[in-house]
Amino acid sequence: MPDNNEAKWYVIHTYSGYENKVATDLEKMVENRKLQDLILDIKVPTETVVEIKDNKKREVERKLFPGYVLVKMIVTDDSWYVVRNTRGVTGFVGPGSKPVPLTDEEVEALGVEKRKVEVKYSVGDNVKIVEGPLEGFMGIVDEVNLERNVARVIISMFGRETPVELELNQLALIE
């Protein structure tokens, strides 16, 4: 078992359809056994989609990864045992019996954790694109959406003003 004390995200495999039950059972177990310092967060990633059924539009929550639950934890014998023996859990995702944490890139790609990006610019400011395919372009900030981690910038491309949506960390304020 890893002995570093940093909590990492792990993927646990569950019986399909039992994701929410596993998450609530695990939360209860963490509370009952006072393991909050070892098992920090439990998530069942979902997305809201519009479904049309009988000519009626409905918004429904759909699981992004059916059969999987994400757990942020410090792996010790106790925390591993609690997760492994929760009803509905078939095991950790990874080779053999050793849980393998998600990399920072995977966590970011899955959107599991909201990382705070410090924004030094606001609407109307001149910015330079510092990363991505439009690197080097200059533009004016049109909109900043902290929740979605994006900003809309108006750049001059092919002789016309073009709005582009970029991640907040792809921009730098021109001072």
C-alpha cells in the first residue's frame, strides 16, 4: 500500500445500476467509522441531457461512467478494506489488487475537481493567447465564465472580428 499521505482519486468498479447506492453506503460507512480524514470525497459523475419521449422534452441526469464511482482517498489498509467491502463494489480499477490512482491529467479531463484559475483580466481587457492553436493572437475579452472555466475573446482573424472560446489559463493580460 502506498504510504504517502496525499489523497488521490481512484476509480472503483460497481455492479451496473448500483453506483448511487454504493456512493451513499460508502458515505455512511465513512461517517460511522470516522474515516473522513482518509476518504475525502465520493462522486458519481453525471451529465444533464435533454431526452425527447412522447413528444415531450425532459432533462435527465445520465451517468457518464455506468458501473464506476470515483473516490478521493488516502489508501491505507483501513480505507482499502472499507471501500473493497462495500456492498455492490466489485473492486478497484487497476491491475491486480493494488489500486492505481488517476493522474492529474485524467482528473482534469474528467472534470472531477474544479480547479480555481486565478484570472487577472476582465471584460474589455486586452489579452494575449499564450497556449493552444491560436497562440500569439491578441484579442479583447468579451465574456468570462468562471464556472465553465472559459472566456470568450474577440480576435481579428482573416480581416474580421471573430469570437473564440478559450480556457481561462490560455490567456494572459497585456499590461
